[in-house]
Amino acid sequence: MHPERTDQYLETIFLLIRRNNAPARTTQIAAEMGVSPPSVTEMIQRLSEAGLVDYKPYYGVELTEPGEAQAKRIRHSNRVLRRFLTTVLGIEPETARKEANILQHNTSETVLEHICQYMRHREFCPKCEHPIGSGCCKFSQ
């Protein structure tokens, strides 16, 4: 499995579960990600085998505890990077969003922790103003 693709699926499933307040449907995942339903089914099977999701046909997809933890790390990383790119480097929010999506897969925990520290643990995402959250930043503990 490609880590970036896995992260995209986990993040999408996480957001759909939050939005629906119910399991994510494969058709919703496909629509959200712009892929075919059979592609979603194939990836869901892989994620299930990896212990990241629970899938019940005709019911939907839920994240396991490790899957949810990984999805939250992804979201935290993305928000920290987006905030850093806009606030510190002055990059326009839409460009920062795209760049953060790329960087989140290639930024180590150590670098992310130091970015958190440098920014003094900013609390909100610049684009959507949602809380960044404490995530895994050891400097915010």
C-alpha cells in the first residue's frame, strides 16, 4: 500500500464519519475522493487487512482505534503545516493547503514537533479556523 493513498483514505473516512455521525459509505468515499466504487472496495479490504478499518457490507466503514489515531495524526500534521506555511512563510491559504497535503506525508515527527514549538503551539487552522489540536506535539504537553 502507498502511505500517501492510505492517509488520504483514512482522512476521508474520518471526515465522513464526523460529518455523518455514522459509518462512512463506500459510495460517499468514492464521491469525496473522485475514484470508482470498486477502487474504494479494494482499498477498504486492504485497510481492513492492515487493521485500520472495520467494514461491514451495506452498513459502512468505521475506523479502528489504530486507524483513528493515524487519521488524527494526519489531520494534526496537515493543520500545523498549513498554519506554518501561511503564518510564518506568508503563503496564500489555498496554496498552503495544497503544499501541506504534500508535505504531511514527508515530514518527520521531529520536524513537526519543532514547527509546533517555533509557532508557540498555534491553536487554529488559518483557512477553516478549526482547532489544530494538541495531536502528537511533545512540546505542547
